[in-house]
Amino acid sequence: MRLLLVEDDDHVAAALSAVLARHGFDVVHARSGEEALQALLPGKTAPFGVVLLDLGLPDQDGYEVCGKIRKRGSTPVIMVTARADVRSRIHGLNLGADDYVVKPYDTGELIARIHAVIRRPPPGDAAGPADSELRLGPVHIELPTRQVSVDGSTVQLTRKEFDLLALLAQRPGVVFRREQIISEVWRTSWEGTGRTLEVHVASLRSKLHMPALIETVRGVGYRLVAPAA
């Protein structure tokens, strides 16, 4: 699989490219945001399976690059950055990033996250006609098209945000253990994914403007509280 690595530090890029190559990835290195966007132009090269995006780029902020990538298509984006605060994570996910990895990271962790993102089935593949949509008060979830709306207004969600919401919404009121959510949404049992789960929950609450929709059950996990119609 082709992978676009957007990283302005040549030493970091060289070391990471070597690791990724050993895991079967065909790595293309872009040193700036503009170089990355040019590489992603439709028809210019074979499509990329995933983009690893550093935020500290020399020509433009990585957040801006992520927004432009997302407007052009659905190529999975994993932000790789030293910005570790929750606000930065949420901002990145709101812009359409599929995951967010904080430097310094373990390369095994990064590889696991890459594989978790690319294992995502294409939109519409997971739902059958019998369970094509879910309605929870003002929230309408269309599973085949992966569209979510609140009071008729469309809400833009990332892949993982949609998967998380759809999982909880299929059994309102039922508590899902953190381990179960991580297994079903991220397709991994890696313990460190728990922090990513918290960030995705916070992002969903913010985007849907319904902070009480997803309830935290301390020490256990999360459940969706069905709102009144």
C-alpha cells in the first residue's frame, strides 16, 4: 500500500520510512504542505491508502493541510505531532483526521494505528437493508450513506466518530465497555487506544451539540442516552 508521509525533518522521515517499508508500505515523502497536496492531486499518481501528517510544517499549518485533504476526498489521515493537549486533538479530529498520534511514539503503536485505519470498510459496506437507519430523538443516522443529522441539519463526522456513534446508537441505554468499543471500532486490543476513545467521545459531544447524549460510566465505559423526540 502507498503511504504519504508529510514530515519536514529529513532525519525523522528517513528513519520512519525505513520502518514503514519493512512493514510493506510504499512510502512517498513530502516535506511541506504544498508538496503533500500536489502529491494528492487526482490522477497525478496512484492513490494513497493513508496520509501521516505532521502539523509543524514550514509553509502552512498541518491543520490547514488536513482540511484541504478532507475537502478533496476521503483518504485516511493520521496526524503525528508533539501537540499533546486534548484541545489540539479535538481540533484535529473536527477537521477530519481519522486518528491522532503524539510524539514521541512507539513505532509499534503507530503501525497498529495505521492498520486500524486502513481496515475500515468503505462507506456503506457494513449496513444491510434491515438496519439502514437509526432515529434517536432529533438524531438521524443513515448507516449505508454514513450520514448523521440533528434536527435535519447534517453533521460532518470522521470515520471513527461515525463508527463510534453508530455502535452506541444501535443499543441505546446499554453500557459498552471501553475494551469492547476499542475492539469493534478500532479493531485492536491495544491498551493505548483508550485515550483516543476519550477524545472521539468529546468530539462527538461537541459536534452534535448534545453533551448529554453519550454518558460516561466511570470505570466501565460509555452508553448512549436516547434523547426525547
